[in-house]
Amino acid sequence: MGSAQSKMPEPAVGEKLAERLHALKVKESSRELEKGYVYIDGQDPPRYSPASQTVSISITEEWEKELLQDPKNRLALSALSSNAATSILTQRSTTISDTQNFNIQIPLEGAPITNQRSSGRCWLFAATNVFRVAVMRKHNLKEFELSQAYLFFWDKLEKANYFLEQILDTVSEDLEGRLVQRLLSQPVGDGGQWDMVANLVEKYGLVPQALYPDSFNAMNSSAMASLITTKLREDALELRQLASESITPKAALSGVKEKMLREIHLILTLMLGPPPNPSKDFTWDYYDKNDKFHSVQTTPLKFAAELSSSEGVRACAGTDVHELFSLINDPRNKYGELLSVDRLGNVFGARGITYVNVDMDTIKTACISMLKSGLPIFFGSDVGKFSNSSSGIMDTGLIDYELGFNIRLGLKKAQRLMTGESAMTHAMVLTAVHVVD
């Protein structure tokens, strides 16, 4: 309200105002009926009616009536409401054609079959299954397994340190910003990449599984991961606070971070068990495939280094497994380029996480060449979609969703990656392929 006193309008003015208001009311009512929305002169109307912003019960009744008039949909209702959709919609022709017969197969796959149990250590199992083939050939073994828990222990500790370093490096970033929130979302996840394995093996080496077997918490890692995650998030807030205070010397920050890492080390030691020292000798007794007894005394670092020895390289058909690198097919980016992921890693200051981006024909050619040389292949894929674990089939033609729901799933790979629909969710090992000329 203004400072001047209000007064009644003159009769003529009042009549004109009444006519104007009436006209506006009629105009608005007409537009509401015709368009389903109200807009103010000078502004663009909305692109769609507000009525479409809500779920209409009457319209859904019409949809349901029309849907169930089709006998095919009534049959689908009966089948899909009582069974798994993936089972009902499995293409029989695909299961028949996808046989487990291969005309190219490595001579030594390695045994026994390994099991990551209820943990996210697939990448460590896949990598050690690649390494163990070289060890088995070198030592003439029938069965052998490397310790995944050994690498798991050191990976957790290294990731904790890596996370805290990232927190210190992002002190100037907003706590609620996307970057810091992304770091806080998963400080020490179980998952990893090939380059992370390479970093761990280079720094800590390898040990036989018999010398550092899985503990309960290695096989069931969620409780330990939850505890460490909670502790590190708490530590992150403390570090950010201290680092933001100008009176805090760098030496003090270093001491606080070391104390935090020591607490993580305590958790890991009590839940996984004390691991072998990378530089101290261990004794490994074993029988080869001819039942001949052997006793080896070495360190984890020396044991891993054997794979790069002339004898180890010969056992792998001239390949040093420590020099392997990753190929990737990412159609969002130009082929022939080296890709990386910002702030992804485990061992701080070590080898970065990189991939050479190539087309699928190049990946297929490389895989076939490696298998022909007798080398297993570490690979990551999006597992769980268009797959059947009981039959061991992964095929995009396995499940016909269009048949069951009359919908088409048409995202290209680049689009799936851009929208988060697809990602590398599981690591495994390729040991065979069937090539049709």
C-alpha cells in the first residue's frame, strides 16, 4: 500500500473497471476451457497442459480396458504375474544356438574354480586367475590359487589413503558439490580395475592362497566396508576442517592423516588377519602334477617378479603379464586415444587408471590372438542384463522384452553410457572363443 489515503473510484471509472474485470474473467475462463491452462499477457504459454503433469485415474482405466481387450496381453498377464519375466521371455532359439563349444581354447585354464563369495572382489579374482596360469606353468602345477585376500587387504588400506589425499586436495571445493559428494559416496569400494591390480602387485607382490586364505570378512565384506566407509567419512570432515584453518601446519595434517590410516589398518588387521610382509620370506610347500614335493622360500615381491623372469615369460608364450594394459570400447570418445578417469585409483602416486579406446573389431582381434597364444584375458562387462547365470549365457538376443511388453529398447552403447544405463559391473576371464569363418 502507498502513503496516500485510499478512496472510492468515481462512478464512471468504477463501471469501466467492472467491465474490464468481467472481460478478463470471460477471457481467462474461455482460455482455461479451450487450452487447459492460464497464462499472463506478455508471457509464452506452457508447452503442455498442466493436466498432463498428473496421473489421471480415469485415463489409466481406459488404458487398462484397452490393454486387456487383447488376448495376447491377457496371456502375458497370466504368465508374467506368476513367473520371472526373464524366464518367460527367454528366446529358445538363442539358448539352443549359444552352445559351450569352442574351436579356440587355452590349454591351461587353471584350477580349482574360484569363488569371490559375498564380496565385490571379482577384479582381484579375475586378475589372480590370469597370474596363476603363469605360476602353474612355471611350477608344473595341477591346481593352484593365489591369495585374493592378500591383495584385498592392501587395496583397502591404499584406497583409504588415496581417499584422504583426495579430500585434502579438494578442501577448496564445496562440501555439497558434486565432486566432493562423489568422493564421499564410496571411499573404499570393493571394486577395481586392471591398473589397480598392477599397482598392488608391483608394491606388495603375490602370495599363494594357502599362506593367506580368506577370512570370514573377506568372503562377506559388506560389514567391514560399511565400518570403514563410516570412519573415513568422519575423517574427511575432520581433515577438511583442519585443512581450512590457516593456523594448522602441514606437519600436523600429516600426523592426523597417519592416525586415521592407523585406525583403518587396525580394522583390516582384526577382520582380515595380519598379512605377510611384502619383503619378508615365506615358505611355500607344494606337490607338482607329478606328485613331486617342492619347497620354495621367497618373498611376496620376489614371487611376483618371477612372472617377469625369462622362465616366466617363456611360460606365457613370450608375454610378461606385468606389461599387459587395458583396451576399452567407448563410442562416446574418439578411437585410438588414451582414456582415464579423474580421481580414480588406489595407490597414491602410482600408475594411473588408463584404457586405450578402440573399436570392437580391434578388441575381438586382440582377444583371439591372446587366446591362440594360450593366455587368459581379464575383462570387464555389464553383467546381469540379457544373461542367464544357470546356463552361462550372455546374449543381447536372449530376452525378448518387445514380445512381452510391446516396447522397444533402442539405446545405443554411447547413449547407455551417457545415461548411466550401462557400466562395467563385473570382471571375469576369457579362456576360449568360437570363431566362424
